[in-house]
Amino acid sequence: MKAITIQLLNEQHQIKCSDDEIDELKAATKLLNTKMLEIKQKFKSLDNNQVLLLAALATSRDLVNLQSKKDDTLERMNHIIESLESKIQSTLSKD
């Protein structure tokens, strides 16, 4: 485990993570901080905890939407594969 420093809304935080998680944690921090800055600019009266909560909810909503789109794409791909397999079997049966 390694301690790294992340920054959210000009506040620094120490986080412990494994060496193989550092890059992902930095990318997640950048994404979260960007979302927090957007919310803070839009709703200036919110405190940092409220901004963090809204950013976490927005990011979670985005994740749920992406997972749903991935599932839909996977289902469509499976239908295409099944259709192609059927056509291949049909073509091979004719020979």
C-alpha cells in the first residue's frame, strides 16, 4: 500500500492504495474534481460536502447509464452473432 495525495476543490486528502491502483485513482480524482467544480460554479451556495454528494450521484448515474448501454450493445451483438451462426449453418447445410 502506498499513500498518495489527491486534491478535490483545493482540499488535499491522503489516500492509501496499491501501486496498481494509483493511475486509476488519479483519473477518478480528476473526473470527480471536474464534476465538483462544475457543480460548485453552478450552485455557489453549496458547501463542499453537498457538492461532493451531488458529484457522486451524477457520476453514479453516468455509470448506471453506461452499464445499461453496454448491456444493450451486448444483447444486440449476441443477436447478430446468433443470426450469423444460423446463416452459416443454413449455407453449410445446403452443400
